[in-house]
Amino acid sequence: MTSRLSWKLLSREWRSGELSILLLALVMAVSVVVGVSSFVSRLQSALLSESARFLAADMVVVSRTPFSDEWVREAEAQGLATSLGVGFPSMAVADIDHMALVSIKAVSDGYPLRGDLRWSREPYGDVLAEGSVPAVGEVWLAPRLFALLDVALGDRILVGEAGLLVTGAVRAEPDATTAVFGFGPRLLMNVEDIPATGVIQPGSRVEYRLLVGGDREAVSSFTEWVEPLLEQGQRVDSIDGSQPRIGDTLDRAKGFLLLAGSLAVVLASAAITLASRRFGERHTQYVAILKSLGARSWEISRLYGLSLAVLGAIGTILGCVVGWAIQAGFITLLGDLLPVRPGHAGWTPVYIGVVTAAVCMLFFAWPPLRRLGLASPLSVLRTDVGIAESQRPQDYLLGGLSIVGLMWWYNGSAAVTMAVVAGLLVVMVLGFLAARGLLYGGRRVGGFAGSIWRVALSGLQRRGHANALQMVIFAMAIMLMLLLSIVRSSLVVQWQAQLPADAPNHFLLNLAPDEKLVLEDFFEEQGVTVEALYPMTRGRVLSVNAEELPKSGEFEWEGIPRQREANFTWSDSLPEGNLLIEGEWWDADDARASLSLEESFAQDVGAGLGDRLTLRIGAEEFEAEVRSIRRVDWQSMRPNFYVVFPRQVLEQYPGMYMTSFRLLPDQKPVLNQLVSVLPTVTVIELDLVLREMRTVIDQVAGALELVLSVILASGALVLISGVRSSLDARLRESALMRALGARARVVLGTLWIEFLVLGAMAGTLAAAGTEVAAWALQTQVFDMTWSPTIALWWVGPVTGALIIGALGVWSCRRVVNTTPVALLREV
Amino acid sequence: MIKVSQLLKTVSTADGNLDILCGIDLEIEPGASAAIVGASGSGKSTLLGLLAGMDVPSGGEIWLDGESLKNLDEDQRARLRAEKVGFVFQSFQLLPALTALENVMLPLELAGVNDADKIAKKYLVEVGLGERLSHYPTTLSGGEQQRVAIARAFARQPRILFADEPTGNLDTRTGELIIELLFDLNDRAHTTLVLVTHDERLAARCDRCFAMTAGEIVER
Ligand SMILES: Nc1ncnc2c1ncn2[C@@H]1O[C@H](COP(=O)(O)OP(=O)(O)OP(=O)(O)O)[C@@H](O)[C@H]1O
Ligand SMILES: [Mg+2]
């Protein structure tokens, strides 16, 4: 009988609304969790390949000596793609007057295994991404080499003993940052031509690179195979190293999505608890009747347990389907912006969804119903015999712990979880304090006010306990919604600030001091604005407090201080966009041997404020004291430096200058003239990367918007079920008021006041909670700067009051639309 | 058979302990009909609730059909009710989410009876509600709800039927109809009837009549 009865109850109860809210909340929680986690795990694989582009492969074996063929054979046997590269500095000669020191990179067919090699026919011509590598007998030159060597397309140049035909210009290599062979401009050639050049002799400075690409398992098994065979001078580079910029953006987006998912779960569990509580309250009487008719406790428990199980199963299935759709939507939205086709998410998200549903049902839906079985049949005789308390403190505790556990498991970050929990705790503690103070003090204020206010405030007070709970739940829901909106908009603002429309999009390096004026004149003539010129000297940190640091070994472990090389600069004032986090900045005329370190660099060499570093520039060694530590915004497109000195300390060393500037797309030909005027400077074209980043950011921001609206919907669900939780009492009271002669206007007025006051208080609490959580998230998780959001303190209360007021009055609209008789009969 | 000895019921209230029942002794043989009359607040409903095993006494003992309620727990008393006891509440107690028919079917389904809907329909027709089978309780008048509650109690053909003012909300004609039904059941199935009533005609038709005053009972 139970299954039929539970089906009947479920279908009948549908009309009353709690079950639909419960199901909706469950579907929402499951779908957001499933959608976000499958999207994120697909994104993860895309992110990995994104970083793979910076190696041009999934992993690279680097060696000073040629590889044994066995390694290549082994890689190919494992189903991996391989490509060989050789890099070394050498001379390129056009004729007796035109020769240059170049950094040669010889590659084989198939290069790059990841990312794109961008090249063009003419030095600064249209960029081509397709095509392969220089054919045998051909070379591609860095654009400025054309000017340096005074060659054009179709000319021949000599590398060692080999004569090679110039057929193109190298514009961007995926592994430009990781495969550096000397400082000269790039010359790209085919690896087959190397023997003909005859330049590689025993003892030459050569780097051999074996690029390997393929699926992750094969790559890691090959890595395991090769690592024990590595000798002195050989190492493996893998892709967990440097995080690219786009990866950074996606990474934060991922953090945001996981946060959103966790909040969805919290909101859904609140909605579920409220709905289930009300369901349970209304069913106390049912159970009493069923019991008086002879139903036993376990039959009651089975009845409701089964109902929940059916509901849970439906919710899980629907949730998974919707979640899959959400994830598919994201992928379509981001589409071809993702560097490679995103991988499969596998079954893990579904598994997460099922666990989420189970936790929601078990810890939030079930406790209010579990005790129904214990209801006394006596309450059919007397209304004052309810079940003692539908939920006990340990239920709340268990529920709270389970949600924290779920959040943590799900977003994998203790910091995110703690930030949200801290905000929620603030809301709860303040909430119950405020409820005490304000609701109980309310009557006194009401005493002076008009009669509607008096009725409303005494109503608030009479249901003080229920109202406090309701207010805290409203506040939590509002807080989570505010929090997510704030985090989202500050992420988007930050992303966009990182790419302002007028940001420099080219870097210029290697400008000799005597060329400064030439450059300034040139840019003035061309109408190009240029940022400040920064002096730049290559140097090395040797020791800290006279204790010598180990040289960077073949294998570098994180956290162990080691020698580092960096570009040094001098500056009279703190460089723009830098933040002083320790120490003080020097005066312009300070001549003491001092320096300022960038945060992470200080960590790398293991130095702190007041330590004395021994440094080397060229052949000269000198000492300087760390006078300050800076935080640098690496996202900005300005020149940034790890080590900064006072002018008088660094100026005596020879150095070059660097700067950045902005070119519009139609100004591109300026670069051709620039390299003919200043043939030795290096120009890095960032605009190509920037354009790509901008589209990614726009799309990601769109995806976040989508998730945010789902969260707002869950929040609204909580508010609705919160309002509904007090509906019976309010309806009955209002109906009685009307039956006793109160005009509809008065009844409606009281309702408005009650809900507006509740909403405004909840909104204020929410603002406090949001401030705490946003601080924790922005400083601890998203690496952003935090400042109090003043607007919160009026947006919170005002939106709270309006939303709760409108929702509340709307839910109670029947009070004035129906006759008191009809109402009293119902409740 | 119903037997009650030295039944006490005390509740604690804000103003101290309140004795509602002060030592009730009672014996009603199987198949008999008994009426309990008395002023409002004299403890009639309380006694009936105790007899049906829906509450536990503060002292004394109750036997239903030879079985003492004393050593039964909540669930065992529920099983006893499911098997033997019907109850008509003073305030009807219908499930608002179920239709009239479904309300009547409920105890039959709980007992696992086949043809629950046929039986339920038959009883609803008997109480004159054949036309209102699919109506929900909120759309029925007080008297109609009362009749659904009576049909629900009859449908299981209980060995003992408790009814708390079964005709309280009914007009004379319908009241008489219900009284006929009650005694018909009493005749045909030898159901023991225990009725709380203010209706003198109903009390007069019962084999026995008890009067309650302030928690004490005497037979008239
Ligand atoms: N749990 C309880 N707590 C406090 N008082 C109670 C409780 N149960 C019953 N009473 C009181 O005991 C008295 C008897 O109640 P009961 O419902 O049995 O009266 P009744 O005889 O059925 O009256 P009526 O004819 O009005 O239905 C009443 O005064 C009632 O207020
Ligand atoms: Mg009574």
C-alpha cells in the first residue's frame, strides 16, 4: 500500500507547492554542480594544452648532446608524435659588410606539436599561421634581420658553410619564451641543413630539443621511461611550469565557476530545508490522522522516505540532463576560442551530482520529515500537541558540516570554502543578535507610530523566533547573490583593466643609450606615443648575506633559493603600477647601495628586507641592501622589473633601454621603418596575443553571466520558500483581521510593512556578510585587491526590502483577493 | 469488550496540575452500545482518546477486546487500531489533499484490503454523498465532512467504534440517518459502539448511558 499511497501523496501534494520548490531546488543544485564541474574538467584539459603551446609540445627533453635514436623510437612506439630541434648562436652572413650574430633554431617537420608558428612572407606582412617549417635549403628570418643583413626575399645568406635561401619572416614562435638560444634575433631553418653548415663542433654551445606530444598517459609514461636515463646536461621540461596569460584568465573563471557551484548548493540546500520544514509542519496533522487510523511509525517513515526517494531520483536525473545542457552551452559559447577541442568530462560530474542530490535529500530534506513518524496521534484531538521540534540542533550542525564538506570536496579549495563560511557565520551571528534587539524593540517604536505600523510591528514580534530564522535565511540568500555579483564584476573589471583599449601592444628591447634620441625623434615623427624608457641591465644575484646560492641546477625545485638572472633597472620613484609591500622607497639623490625586489623574486633567491645581496653585472661584482619589496602587476602591459636600484647605483654600469608603445593595426608598417632606422632593437609584437585574449575574456564573461543568473534564480527560490514558510500563520491572521472588520488597505499595509522591515534587515545583514566573504575571496583566492564596496550598504537593504516586500505581499495577495470565509475555511 | 479500571489523566498546565479524569471504572460488553454524556469540558473526548489508545493514561488500565493497552507501545496500539478500532472525530480530521473517496479508502489501504475503492464508494453512497466522491474536504460543508468521517470509520467494519459527537453538526433528518447507520452496524456486525453525544434521542437508543461530570463517571 505504501508505494501507491506515497505516489498519491506526491501527486496530490504537488499543488501545495512545497514539493515543486523542493524538486526545483534539487534540480538547480544538481544541474549547476554537474554543469560547472563537467565544464571545468573539460576546460582543465584545454588549459593544459594552452600551456603546452608555450613549450610547442606536451613535453620536451633538452640536452647538450644529440639524442640517441632509441629515445625517438621509444616515444614513437608509445604512439607519441615527435619533432627534433637544435638551437645555437652563430653568425649569419649576407656579404662582407653585412653579418649578424643570430640565434639559430633548426626544426624538423611537424614543429610545433602544440600551438602555431606564425610567419609572413614580407618582414611585417600579413601573418600566416598555416604552412610548415622552412624547407630544406631555406631560412626564415626575424623581421629586423632583414634590415641588419640588408637582404630581401629570395636573397641568399650563409650560415657556416651552407648557403640558404631567404623565403620568409618569423613572427611568433609558440616556445619563444622557453627556447632561447642567445640574444641575437631569430633565424629559423630546417634541421636537415645542419650538417651542411658544419658549425656544430664538439664543445659548441648547442641545445638539442626533443619535442614530444600525444595523449596525457603516453606522455607521462614516456617521461617516466626517459627520466632515469638522463645524464648531466639533460632535463625534461613539462607543461606545469609557466602559466600563460590566457590560462590565467580561464583559471580565475574556473575559480569563479566553482565558487558559483558551491553557492548554488548552499542556496539549494536552504531552499530544500525551508520547503521540507513547511511540508513537515503541514504533514504533522496528516500523520496524526494516519496514525489514528492505525498506521505505524515505520510505515509513516517509509511513506515519506519513499516519497523523498522518488523525488530525489527525478531531481537527480533532471539535474544531470540540465547540467549537461549548461555545460554544452558553455562549450558552444567559448567554441573555437579554446585552443584545442575540450576533452571529455567523463562520469565524475554525474557522480558529483548524485552525491550532491543525496546530501541534499539526506541532510536537508529528510530531517524535518524523519520525526514525522514520531508524531502523536493525539494531535487529532488537541491542536497543541505538535511534534516537539521538527529539527534538533544536531540536525542543523550535521547539515552545516555536510554542506561545508560538499563545498570543499567540490571546489577543492579550503580558502574558498572558508571565505563563504565566514560570511555566512557573520550573517548568522549578527542576524540572531539583530533579531533579538530590533524585533523586540520594535513594539516600542511602533507605539508611537500609526496603527498599521503598530499591528505590523507587533506581528513581527509575535512571530519573533520564526522571523529571526526567516530573516537569517533571507540574509544568507541575498548575501550569496551579492557576493557572486561583486566577485563577477570585479573579475570582469580587472580583466578589462588589464587590457585597456589604449594599452601598449608592442615592446621594444635592446635600445642603446645613444639611440634614445633617435627613437624619440622617430616616434614623434610617426605620431606614436611611447611609454617611459627604462634602462635595462642584465645581472645575476649570486649570494644573500655573503652566503652563496646554488646555481640553478638541471632540476629546479620550487622553494629552494637559487641564483637568478634578471633584468635590472634604476628608478627615482616607485615604478607606476607597483605596490610597496615592505620597506621604503629611496630619495632620488640616494647613493647608498640599495635595491628593491619583486615579491616572488625575493622568494626565489630567499632574501628579505635588510638582507645584503651580492650581485654581478658583466664581470663586476658588488653588494647592495634590500630596502623594499614590491608587488608588481604582471597583467599590465608595461615594462616590469624584478630588481630596481637607485639611479646612482646602477647608472655606472653599461645597459640598454626598453620601452613599450602602442600601434594601431594600420600603423604596422612603422615597424619596417623602425628596424631600418634602429636595426639592433628587438620588437615584440604583443598585439596578436592581446586580440586573442580580448575575445576569450568577452566570452568567459558571458559564461559567468549565465551562471550568475542561475544563482540568482536559486536565490529567488530560497526567498520564495522563505516567504511561504510563514504563509499559513500570516494568512490566518490576516483573514481574521478582515473577518473582524479591517479594511483591505490596512491588511495589505501591515503585510507590506512586515515584509519590508524583514527584507531591509536581511539586506543589511547580507551586506555585512558579503563584505567579509568578498574580502576573504578577493585577497585570499582571486589575488585581487580589495576595497570596501560602499554601494553594498544601500543596495543590500534596498533590494532586500523591495524583493522580500514584493514577494511577500504577492504570496499573500489572496488575503485581499478572496473573502475571509474562503480563507478561514482553507487554513 | 471494553474494560477500564481506575483510569487517571493528569496534565500539567501553566497553573499547576490539572486532573481531567479522576479514577474512571467502566465495563462495556461486546456488541453493546454505550453513550457518554456530560457538560463541555467534563473530559469526554479525553476519555475516548484514551480508550482508542491514542493517548496514554496517567494511571489505571484499559483492556480492549481482552488485550491490555498498558504494555503496548505506540506502534502496537496503532496496529490494534488498524485491526479493531474505528474513530469518528469531533473535528472530522479529513486529509485535505485527498478527495472524499480517497479519505474513506485510506484506512482500507492501510490494512491492505482489496477493492478499497468499491467498499469506500458503497459507504459514501450510504451516508448520502454518492454525488460528491471526488470533492475535496475544503469544498464540503461541516455536516458533509462529518459524514465522510463516519463513512471512513465504518468502511473498515471495526470491532469497536468510537464516535465523538457524530451528529453534532447535522440537521435532524441527516442525524437520524446516521444514527440508523450506526445501529445497523451494531446489529449486523456486532460492533461495540461508544458514543459521546449531547443528543438525548441518541443516548436513549443506547443499551447503556454514562454521565460525566468533572472527570467522574456514573451510569444512569
Ligand atoms: N493536554 C491538555 N492540557 C491542558 N488541558 C487539557 C488537556 N487535555 C484536555 N484538557 C482540558 O481538559 C478538559 C476536558 O477536555 P475534553 O476535550 O475531554 O472535554 P469534552 O468533555 O470533550 O468537552 P466538549 O464537550 O466541549 O468537547 C478541558 O477543560 C480541556 O481544556
Ligand atoms: Mg469533546
